[in-house]
Amino acid sequence: MNQLSEPFAVAFSHHQAGLMADAESGYRTVLEARPDHVDALHYLGVLLHQRGENEEAAKLMDRALGLALDASACWSNRGLVAAALGDLPYAVECHERALVIDPDFTNARNNLGVALQKQGLFNESIEQHKTLLVQDPDLFDSRLNLGGAFAAAKRYEEALETYQEALRRNPDSFEAHFGKGNALRELKRFDEAVASLNRALALKPNHFEARVNLGTTLGLHGRFVEAEAAYRQALTLRDDPQIHVCVGAARGSQGLFEEEEPHYRRALELAPDHADAQHNLALLELRRGNFKEGWALHEVRWRSSKYQPISVPGVPEWHGEPLQGKTLLVVGEQGHGDMIQFARYVTVLEQMGATVDMWVPENIVELVKSVRGVRRAAYRGPTHGYDYWTPSMSVPHHVSHLVPGALADIPYMSVSAERIGMGPTRVDKLAAGRRKIGIVWAGSPTFGNDQFRSMPFSALSPLADVPDVAWFSLQKGAARDQLSSPDCALKPYDLTEDLHDFADTAALIEQLDLVITVDTSVAHVTGALGKPVWVFLPANNDWRWMMNRDDSVWYPSARLFKQTTLGDWTEPVAKAKAALMAK
């Protein structure tokens, strides 16, 4: 700092003491007398930055730097102002210039690391903080920032290690407990994450983000009642539309679907275009069978936090224009079951005069090819020659004037006679005159609600008492290993080594009398084939299975067995057993 005049020294001491009004008055008095006073320009800029007046702060600091290009502290603070104004490249440049002048300037290097992280340059940020900590391991803020950079780079194990080291140095650091809890959540160590976030909240009970993250962590752990409580506590701190959505979703996750709507409505009062609130309302309307309203609202899904938008470059998206003589590309979206369910609408597009191709994963291509109206199905392909493209789940909205309800013309998929002919002799031989029933007890573990929509294989044990049934496992994936478990009395035949795609699965299903499955793609395949299917559903079941129904508007051959208590499969399995015994 330059040799200070007495008026500046007084203003600066006020600033350090937090007497902002007195400091500002003092700085301005100095500048009236000496408009080129570098330190007064610089620190008045700092004061305005602290007050959030960053545009004026930038002007003052730029004047100071025009007079003293070697003012490293001013360069570093100008970087903070640039970051606050959203100019991250210039923020990085300012901090780097400060370090050229003074390579040992700790705050400049720490701030450079923060600016690099905000710019998405995570590895560069990590290196800056590591450099600082080699120089001085006691730089606690830089250690916390290093943990944040690791987390931003999704290097959660290293983030966790960094926060744990911070806590060894300061066991009462809110920031370290908070960061540790977030890292543990990403590592799916939910109990530990909850403990860390609760420790953070013991230090700062009114920290909004910590309350919200606790709710999110509890929800991911399936502890929805506690998650709701955490979100409601967060709302006492801030009337935030997103957290109203979280409360509504927590109610729905408990199976309390009719109690969701007021929370989404409140979110929309606060933020009329809130995409997550609109999307959750859309699913609620679809669950109620209000399809026209639901499909219209469902179009906001690409703005919601749950979806990554898709596009087909060079091809305009279809928004309901006439299709006579047009060529349309339908892009399958979301999971395999969704694509199978909504492929049925291609028939309507054909009736509207369109030539339709569909993009879907390779393992369902053959089944999708069987849908009437599909000219070509493929995983991907050239895009020239198409007049329009559309996501598969947008079609119901655009054809709602033709199909106001659920389209349920079953069957709409089929499998070739050649495929079916490959295995019936074996299936019939194993069944030896008994009823042939296929079973699936688990879906993909990456699905958000999988811990509740899937069941352990052992939960099916009561079905072993049903006489004259030959059970066939259709289970693929890691859950197939449960077949060797001694905990389940059911001993199905396992022919899944021969199932390489969904057409193979469909061919086996065609040979069975019934399929009993949890809510996974096999339910959709069976329903699309028009074969009898019984679906076990959790209390917080997906929107497509509607409310207060034991049948399906989408699949007339389906029968639904829903939990009344979330996580308890006893009642649905018992009802299915009784229904089988009655036949």
C-alpha cells in the first residue's frame, strides 16, 4: 500500500472495522481532493463490490489500475469483481496478472482456483489449490476450495478425503461437514451423508442449502417422510418454489398422490414458469387420466431438471403440422419401457399420412419394426430426407385431437414365427402340461425408484405353493444371481442365456400363459404383445398405472397388484397367489 495520507488512513480503518458508511464518505473525500489517489479508488471499489455494486466497483478499480499497473492486490480484487459480473475469463486473467507481480500472493492464487472452477476448468483449479497447500498446509480456505473443486470434477473420493483432512484440522468447520456430506451422498454412502449433513446443521441450523441437501439425501435413501420434514424446515428459512416442488414430490414418493398438487400450485404462484412444478403437475394429470391437459403440460419436460434435451440437427421439430406426404423421424426417449409403450402411436402418424422411421436402442429394434406404420427402425442413422422429427412422448400431445384418451389397440407388437419356433418344444417339455408362467422381480438399478419398484427374489416364495405351475425366469441383469439364493422357495427354470434382445424375450413370452413382473420393460413387452401380464407395483408407482385401478388403460391384458405400504410386498404377492389358486 502507498504511503497513506491521514484522511485515507482513517477511511481505511473504518472499512476494516465494518463502518461502511464512514469508510465510503472518507474515500470519496480523499478522491475529491485527489482524483488519482490509487488506494482510495481501489478500496472504494472494494467497498462497492462488498455492497454488490459491481459495475461501479469495476470502473473505480480500472481507474486505479490505469494509474498503477503493478498493484497486485487491486488486480486480485478486480478479478473478484469480474467474477461477480459473470466475466470469468477476465477474472482468471486478473488473478494471473496479480500472481505475475507477486507469485507468493496467497489470496490471488486461491481466488484464481475458485475462478477456474467456476469456468469449468476443474483440473486447473485443483492444481492451484494443491500448489497453495504445498506452500502452506494450514491454508484452510484453500483446502475447502480444493474439496469443492474435486467435487465439481466428480472426483468424489478425493473430495471426501480433502474434507476429512479439513475436519482433522478443524472438527467444527460447517463447510467441511457440509462438503463431506455432499461427497458421501454422491458416493451413495447415504447413512454417513445424513450424519455429516446433520452435523453441519448442528453448527448452522438455519443454513438453507444444508437443509435442502439433507432432504435430497434422505429422499435418495428412500426415507421420504424425513426428506419431506427437511424440505419443510428449509421452507421456514426461504419460501422457495423449487423446495415446494420437493415437498410435493416427497408426498408423491410416499404414495400420497392427491396431496402433491397444492405444493406445485404454490411453486407456480411464486414462479409461474417453473418447469419442475409444471412437469410434476403434468404427471399428476396423466395419473388422473386427464390426458389432454397432462400431455400439453408434459411438453415442458425438456426445461425441467430431470431431462436432458434431445435434438436432431438440421431437421425441424414437428409441432403438429399436417403430415400428409411427409417423412417423420420419431426419436425414442427415456427408458426401454417408455419407448415400447409409445411406439403404438406410430400407427396414428401413419393414418395422418406420414412415412415414419423410429430411432430406438438396438435391443428393441426388431420389436419396434413390428409396429404397424414403422417403415424403418434403427439405433441411429442419416438424418437427411426427413421433413420433421419428434420425441416419442410428444406424439400423444400432437395427436390428442384424434386420440383424446389412452391409445389401447392391443396387440401392436409381434415377434416372428421363426423366433417363436426356436423354443416351444423345450418350454412345453419342461412344463409337462402345467401352466407356464414367467417371472421378473427386478428392473435396472439405475432407475430412480428402483429400490421400491424392484423386489428381492425371496419375496416371491409364497407363489411356490401354487400347484401345477411351471415357473420360468425372464430376469436379466445382476438380480438374476438371486436365483441361486436358498431364501426363495420358488425354483423357476432359467432360459435367459438364450435371450439376447427383447425380441428373444418376446418369443419366450409368446410361449407362456402368463407373465408376472415388477414395473419394468418386460411388463410393456408383454402388454404390447397382448399377452396376460400381472404387474407388481410399489405404493409410489409410476404415473402410467394411474390411481385407484387394478387394471391398465394402456394394456387391457394387464392386472395390477399394488402395495398399500411402501416397501412391503406381502399383500400384493398374497393377492397374486390367491388369484392363481382360484384359477
